[in-house]
Amino acid sequence: MDGLLIIDKPAGLTSHDVVSRVRRIVHERRVGHTGTLDPFATGVLIVLVRRATRLAQFLSGAEKEYYAVVRFGYSTETGDLTGKPTSEISEGSARISSINWSDLEIEAALQSLRGEIDQIPPMYSAKKRNGRKLYELARRGETVDRQAVRVNIREFEALRYGGRFLKDNEDGTVDLGVRVVCSAGTYIRTLAEALGERLGIGAHLAELRRTRAGDFSIASAVTLDQLRDAVVEESLGTVLLPPDAALLSMPFVDLTERDAQRVRQGIAISVSEHSSGAAAQGDNVRMRDEAGTLVAVGCYDAASKSFQLRVVIPPEEEL
């Protein structure tokens, strides 16, 4: 039962809602997630089960990829389609009807938002200020100063609808589909608003789907219904990945039976130059026993040629 599930989160549920449903489906209390998705968003949500929950710290900072629809015509309080418009739609419609951005203008606006940029977290977010979540303050009509956060927009490209970038809507608004590859902590809602500012009109996020989190893509994700079916059919092993799979991009060392036992007892071990060859100073390293099972995550110290233990996965009998 230890491992990770790549869940295709449906719209309308919070990430915590998904965790609660997974708990009920797999009959296990120790379940957590990495990388929160907004309720209206869909796509890849990594869910950790039992002992694998100890690995969350190594997954939450992974790069993300999204498909999104930016709607031009008006902005909203929340930055997405769930919020109240901050201006009349008719005003946005009047402006949008007179705008015919060229592909070059759209590309220039996208280019200005690529690379490292500063984002101010939206008020409708789970960021905390003096112990209170920002969205709790926002719902009370309060606005507080927020510190800008540096994020990296590695890729930001427009997608075409039948040969053109823009898609006209019946209410006078215009949609632009985009693909974004970015660092953890990026607010795609804020990015959509910034794109509208570059093009001189209010904008908000009309659709958001996470297509990748770290090494895990939407192609390997399962729905909650598919997870339920797997449990009923006693085939959970077909969708539950082992803990080691969560850290495939991390260097590894294979331990002897004796060293694996010492690591399970919380003892840092020295390693030979040969067995530490894949690691550099400060690298996190997977530590596996002779059966290939993840025992711990260590941090390689080149000076002492040892692995200082960061997380130890306890044996089943100790749970």
C-alpha cells in the first residue's frame, strides 16, 4: 500500500477533497498530496500513500507544465472564471471588438513574461499572512500587502485554434490557449492577468489543466473512478507506483544488507568512491537495499564520503 498515485483531479474539488476521497477508496488514513491545484483546475495531482508521505518534501518543488485558456475582455476578483468581474463585461466587449492583435504582438507579450519574473501572490490564494490564509482575508473584503516571489517561466507559448491564435466568444470576449512550463509556486492566474496587461486589456483564467508535475505526466494519471475500480478488482498495484518511483531523477546508491540495516536504525554510513560516483556534494541520493527497495534519502557529503540521512523509510513492522 506504500507509494504514489498520479491522480487526474476533476474540476470542482479541492486538492484536500481529492485526498479525502483517496483515503476512503484505499481505506488508508496516511495520504497526502504535493502541489495544490485550484478547485476549478484539473489534471496531475501527485498523491502519496502511507510511508511514501515522507517523500513529499522532495516532490513539492518540481517543475510543472500546464495547458490554460486566457480570456480577454475583463478581469475578475480571483483572477479566474470563478470570481466576480472587476469591470462590466460590456466595457470589455466594446474594447475587444476593436482589437485585432497580430501574431507578432501576441508573441511579444508572451516573450516579455518568459524567464525569471516577479509575481505578487493573489489575495485569493492559500498563502498565509500572520497565520491567516490570504483567501480568508479576501472573502472578508480585506487586502494586505504581499511580497513578490521570483518564479521561472521556462516556456510560454500560444496555441492555435484552426490556424489562428484567438478564438471569439459569443459574449464578445476572446480566448487564447497557452502552454506553460514553470517553476513550482507559479500562479498561472497571475500570469494570465499579466498577459492581459501587456496587451492592454483585462484578462482572467478561463481554464487550467496541469499536464505534468516533475517526471509525471497526465498520460500516466488515473481518475478517482479508475482508482476505485482498481481497488474493487484488487489490482491497485497497476496504478500505485512504488516510493522509489517518486525520485527517479535523483541519484542512487545500492546498499549491502548490513548498511541497509544501519540506515534503518538512523545511522549515517560511509561509502566507497565507487558507490558514490553518481553523487556530488550536497546531492540528495536514493538509498536502496539489495532488493531495490527505497530505504532512505541521504545527502552526500564529499568531505567525509558519507550520506547524512534526511528521511528514513521505516520497515513495515515498525508502523
